[in-house]
Amino acid sequence: MQEMKKRRIVLASVLKPVNDTRMTEKMAATLAASGKHEVHVIGYPSAERISDDRIQFHAFPAFGRISLGRLMARLKTLEITLKVRPELLIVTTHELLGVAIANRILFGTKIFYDVQENYSRNIRFTNAFPRGTRALIAGLVRLKERVSAGFISQFILAEKSYRDELTFVKNKFTIIENKCRVPEGFIRSGSPDRFRLVFTGTLADSTGVLEAIQLAKMLHAIEPKIQLHIVGYCQQPDVLKLIEKEVAANSFITLTGGKNLVPHSIIIDAIAHADFGIIYYPMSPHLENKTPTKLFEYLALRLPILLQNHRPWTDLCAPYSASLSVDFLHPDPNTLLDQMRSARFFTSNPQDVTWTSEEQKLLTLVDRLF
């Protein structure tokens, strides 16, 4: 019997590493495991060795966040795709929409746009760009997405809220949330004293890392066994200086990453050895309708959560007794410590928080395309 021809698929990013959690560990691995596709991944160089031989990796030379190398990454992506000639190109950033359209025009390549962020809102409501330029840059990004929409076969939305926020997706969308891929054999080994706190993910003033540090300091002043492990990458030099200053002044606070990208396996290991995860975001229009990826991770990996009192997130945790609500701006450390000592967590198993529920959506979507 003749072997079925494999469809060639490329997933591409600019700033995400080639072993990125969503692009590679979830989406590319799912497509490769089906046995139906030849899968390529293009992205930033990884900080660790990649061992998945089912996927072909193409890494750029390393570059700074604001640099000529970032622009050259688009040309490099175009060069690679012109050689590979994918039948489906999945781009995970608006920066590569031009490259995707070029492939569409030249080869008839189908395009999926994996919308991981509402980029226009992010630019408008965070400090990533100088204040006077935000509205202009946000408007240009949105214009680029609207103009590109006619070339895109399907929008993959990482958040349910994007179907209402992004009118240009119309009816060409599938919601595939960024739920947790639980590593095989994962075991969480909390300490008997239950005082190891972890803060994971992007480190920025908009992700609550500074408030997490202040909370840990208040708790440590009452209970010296409190420890805080910060694990993530920080793009903001001024925020990184503040974090490093706190780490230097407080021996119970440790930092993994900072100026370097952190492999997801390191984040998972930190969760495995923690007793509580901290989730707090200064509320803003670009965040209020989102579900943080680490909320899915902490639930799936059964890590109790010190969680801000944002109703959609507390409602997600409530059926499983997975979290304690914290007023991060006016915390009551004595009461919180009592709750941390006495509460029973995960009285039932969290449902619908793992990648298992999403991977079939992706496979069905790609099968339908071909």
C-alpha cells in the first residue's frame, strides 16, 4: 500500500524560541504526533537542547528586542519558507503577516494566524513602547491585521474574549486556549511547612511581579520560613533592576531567568517544588477578559494559588478549592498565613484545564483544511 503523502506545515514566530510552549510543545508536537504532517518550526534560538526528532527546527541568530536582527528575522523566515514551501503556514505574531501573505501569493499557501495576544490593546495599555508612540503603533498593528484578514484561512484565538474584541476575524475563527500540557510523570512535591511561593512567567510591571515581592516580604516578616522563587524573562531593564535589588536585599527571594529566556521545563520544575503560586495582574483593559496561562498551569498541576479577587478567575478555581483570594494592594498577611496553614485545597480534580481538550480542535481544523 502506498504511504500517504505528508502535508508540509510551518509554524513561525519572531520572539518566541523554537521550543516555545504553545507553538512547539503543544501545537507542533500535536501535529507531528498525528503522523500526517511534516512539521517545521521557525523561531528564536532556544536556551536548551531540543530533542524532538519529529520536528525540523530553524532558529535565527540571537538578537535584541529592539534591533536590526529583529527585522532580519522576518527576511530569514521568508527565506526558509521559500525553501520549504509549506502547504500551511501558522504564524504566531503580526510581525510575520507580510511573510505569510507573500507565501500565499507565490505558492497558494494556506495561512492560519494564531492570535496569542490582542496586540493593539497590549501596545496601548502597557509600557512596552514610549507613551507618545503607543496609539500610533497600536493603530498600525490593527490596520495590518485588518488588511491581512482576507488572506487568512483561519484565525486561531488563544482567548475566548478575542472573538468579541477582534472584529476582523468575522466567522473565520477557532478558539484554542492555552491550556496546560501536563508533562508525563509529573509529580508535585510540596514541603511539609507549605511556605514555598513561586511567581512564574513574564516579569513586568504589568504582570504583578513587584506586588508579588511585596506580599512575600510581608509574609516573611511574620513567618521566616516563607520563600519566593521568581522564574521568568524580563524585557524591561528598569523592572529587572528593581527585581535584582530585592533579590540582593532578601535572601529568601531567588530569581531564575531575568535577562535570559527560561525554558518551560524549568518553570514546570519550579511549580513541582512550590507550595503556592502567586497570580496578580494590575487590572487593565488588555487583561480583564483574559485567562492567564499560568492559571491553567497551576490548576492542572494542582498548585494552590494566592489569587487576586478577579471574579472570572476566582470562579474558575472555586469548584476545586484551588485558591485563596488576596487583596494585593491592601493585604492582610496574618489572616492569609492562617488560611495558608489551615485550608484544604483541590477537594476535587480540575476539569477542562489541560491541552487534551484543545489538541483535537487543532487536528480537526487542519484535517478540514486539507
